[in-house]
Amino acid sequence: MGLIKTNEEIAKMREVNQLTSTIFRILDQEVRQGVTTGDLDKIVHDYIVYELKARPAPLNYRGFPKSICTSLNHVVCHGIPDHTVLKDGDIINIDVSIEKDGFYGDTSKMYSIGKVKPFAQRLVDLTQEALYQAIRAVKPGLPLNIVGKTIQEFAHKNNLSIVREFCGHGIGTDFHEQPQVLHYYVPEDNLILKPGMIFTIEPMINLGARHIKILSDGWTAVTKDRSLSAQWEHTILITDNGCEVLTLRNDEKIF
Ligand code: MF3
Ligand code: CO
Ligand code: CO
């Protein structure tokens, strides 16, 4: 679909992305020590299908076998729900995405399980702040690389590294559309932001080196040095004077 969404398309995207963010109201009640990532997958699958009357976007997407991504500790992204039990001190990203009436919603957040080490909680909090700073920075007339520039300055100032192999993305009637949204700075990446653009920002930030590898399941991305990784994701709409966070949660204040 086009880079600039029509008012009708924007209304549909607002609706589906708000529905997507309600999934965290369920997860907030269910994520705790002792549950498995597979349990969470089933709970979210059933909520999406039976309550939201929508479709989990990851399920069978390019062969992905489950309805959510659960990325634990040194897993960077695309972790596959299984029998892994959440335990005290874990940090985990849960990425939820749905399709309803042909339009897509996509968002993720981190959960801290029990008593998390201060260095791990710091990574979680700074990664959210990196996303928030990028959200506060975007507005029409600026180049798209304001996203990567903002995140990179913040991450490097805090001695953290940014994963390069995965990026944010346009979203609409396809799950992943143009443009690619890099989380690091590339001067040439100078597409000018315009009202009506809709894309995700979803930085993956590591405590150690930026390098990753993909496990033999073909999906799970982990840090090469097994250092902790965190990620937060929102879908945003560029407006006349900044942006609207389409996946904003009730408990969240960004501006
Ligand atoms: N939700 C992820 C994103 O932010 C994509 C997941 S694709 C899957 O773009 F196949 F891994 F589920
Ligand atoms: Co995404
Ligand atoms: Co996502």
C-alpha cells in the first residue's frame, strides 16, 4: 500500500492498532514466574481469534509456527513460544501483531519477571526511553533517519549497542511495507517524513556487542556474545506537527 495513507486507511489503522495494544491488558495479568511462553502464546491466540475476531499475524507468516514472538534474555527477537518456563530475574519481550479486515497492527513490550538485576532493568528502561526519544523526535519535513540518529546518540551515550539486522517498517494492508526504518544512523537514508505515513519503530538494544546469530530453528535471533537484549515497539502515524502513537497503551504517557 502507498507510503501516505488516506483518511479512511488511517481510521482503519487506528482501530486495528488500538485493538492490538489491548492484548497487553491480558498479558499484564498472565505474565509471571512459572508460566511457559507456550502458555502465553495460547492465551493470546485465543484472545485475538475469539475476542478481537482477528488473526494473529505471525502464525504461518513465512513459516513462523506461533501467534506471538517471545524473546527471553539474550534472545534479540523472533523467539518461538515453547515449554520454556519464566523464572525470577528474566526479562522478556512479547511482540504481538494482528490482522483484521485486511489491516495490520504491531507492537511489543518488555516484561521483568520477579526481582531483576539492576543492570538488566537498566537495559529494559533505556531501550524504552530510546523508543520514546525517537517518537518525540519525528515530524513532517525531517528525514526518516532522525529515528536512527536519535536512537544511536542515546544508545551510544549509555554504552549500549544497536542491532542492525532487523528494522522497523511501514505497515498497512501488508504486515511489512516500505519504508525500512533503521535504528542506527545512515546519512543517505533521507526520505522526508510526511503526514499520513505509518510505520513501526522497534529498536533492539544489547548490553554487549551488536552482533547476532540465528539459531537452527531459522527464526530465533540471539546475541553472539550471549549478552542481554531488549526491544520495545510502537506503530506510529506521522501527523501535521509530530506523530500519533497508534499502539499507545492506557497506562502510557510519552509526550
Ligand atoms: N512483529 C514482528 C515485527 O515487529 C514480526 C514478527 S514476524 C514473525 O515486525 F514471523 F516472526 F512472527
Ligand atoms: Co514490527
Ligand atoms: Co512486532
